[in-house]
Amino acid sequence: MKKTNLEVIAPSVDEAIFKGMTQLGVPREQLDFEVLDEGSKGFLGIGSRQVRLRLSIKGDDLTSTDQTPSAPVEEKQPNLIEDDLLQFTTRTAIELLSKMKIQANVTAKYGEADGNNEMPVLVDITGDDLSVLIGRRAETLNALQYILALIVSKESNKWMQVIVDVEGYRVRRERQLRQLAVRMAEQAVRTGRRQLLEPMSASERRIIHLELRDHEAVTTESVGEEPNRKVSILLKK
């Protein structure tokens, strides 16, 4: 049986239509098409995505019983969009690593929603000898995370929090920061004096704030200017 519809991926709409004409064996005027994905040129040349079209021969019987019902497809759209964003994030992270001459495994998933019901994108990178990706005081890792967040946010048309971890570094670092927060809070209570921590990234400062937000005796605040912004732990008034 001759195929009457298909999905095509190509750099442009015209190229996708030409591929469809070739595969379906019909001239352009006999084709209907629907743009499923307009594609993207990416950000700074990274994360580009090709056009995706659904093509069908005009006059094809859409009432045939083997056609997929429209309602279930509509119900699945939100999940497809989320999957697309995770796939885009994964592909972009791999491209960035490739430009750094680093081979690694990359996975992406959504984290727990915050108070605004926004879910961060968690990117996990694993492989052999990836210490170069972390750098001194995680400077390289934070730079990679910032660039990836910019690209993903541009793709999704809103700011997305992206958290990149390499071989469980951030998990270990979070545990250390939580322990530090508790220890310094105890010291603030014991001495009655404000405790000023070392400069940290916004994501690390957030861990300190969250760990002590329900503390009965101390409160926290961020002070200073980037990139030397710090967390101050002080007694509640």
C-alpha cells in the first residue's frame, strides 16, 4: 500500500517539502503540510533545531478507522512539550561539552517545584575524569550552568533555572553547605555575633538560606556584590 503521509525533518520548510515530494512520489501541489516544529537557529550557534513537518497527500481519507483520534493527541501535548525541552537541554549540554573537547554522558530531568510552582531542570553529567568541569570553587561548573541556563531560557521564552551536576559534586557540596550552615548558626548563637560566610554562587547561597529559614534563633541575608556576594547569619531581633 502506498504511503500517504509522513513526518519530515530538514533544515528548512522548503527542504522538508522537497524530501516529502521525493518520498511520497507526488508533486508539491498535491501535498498538504502542517508545521509541527518551526525549528530554531539556537543561541550563539548552539542548540539549533531543524524544522519538522507533517505531510499528506491531498484527498487522503481522514475518516478512515485507522486514523489516530484527535482528542488523545491534544491531551498528550503538554507532556510532549516538556519532553522536547528536556531533549533540547540534553542536546545543548552535549554540544557545549563537545566544544570543550569533553566526552560524557548527559541526562536531564525536572526537579521539585518551588514556591512559585516552577520546576528547575536538573542536568547530570557523568564520565571519566571530569574534574576539569568543576574547576576551582566550582567556577567552571557554574559558568557551564549559566550558559546552559541562558540557552534553555531563550528556547522556552522564559527564565528557566538549570542546575548542572558533575559526578554528584553538587550533592556532596550541598551536604557540606547544610552542615556549615548549622555549625555557623550555632556559633552565632553562642557568640552573639554575626557570622559572615565565604563568597558563594546564588545557588549555594540559596542552600544556606533554605537550611536556616526555620531556625528559631537566627536569620540570614545576602550581602555584597557579585561575584563576591556572601551569606550573613545573624541573631533574630
